[in-house]
Amino acid sequence: MPQNMKREDFDRILVDFGGKEETAKGETRFAFPSGTLLNFYAASNGVPLNISKAEEVRVRDGLVFLKTARGETFALALEDVFSLGKEASATGPAGRRAGFSAP
């Protein structure tokens, strides 16, 4: 069974992923550089939930609010989050987009 994420660990990971923490009116927002996409992994009562391509993250009263690149909005309990991931940049070191190129 995954261990629940602690708030201080959650915040530290988001800052390590490039987020700038801003707190106002009891809510913490994390602003990321353009193009940063995050993946969140949560579980409750043995049921997993994976949220990919999150662009916006807000935390308030033990809840995490996420908005994805597809415009979807999610709210989940921080205590259910057990892992986070940051997607690799879409451009490689030479500035090429990922994928195949035509000959």
C-alpha cells in the first residue's frame, strides 16, 4: 500500500519541479514555466487514479486542485496522493520535436 504524501514533501517536490509557490487567502498556488506538465498518482480504498498533463496546481484545506492541458479540472485529497512525476520536454537537446521525421 502506498504511503500518503505529507504536505511539506508535496510542496518540496513541486518546487524541485520548477514551481514557484504563492500563498494568498489560505490557498497555495504553484506557477510553472510554460510547457511544464506534471503527472499525479493517487489511490483511495485501493482504487488508483492517475492524472496526467497537469499544468496548474492549487492546494487548500487538504485538497489538491489540478487543471490539465486538456482543460480538465480535478480535485483530490492530498492524503490520497502518493507520487508525482514531471514529463520530459517535448523538444530534445537540439531543439527537435519528439517523433519521426520524413526522409
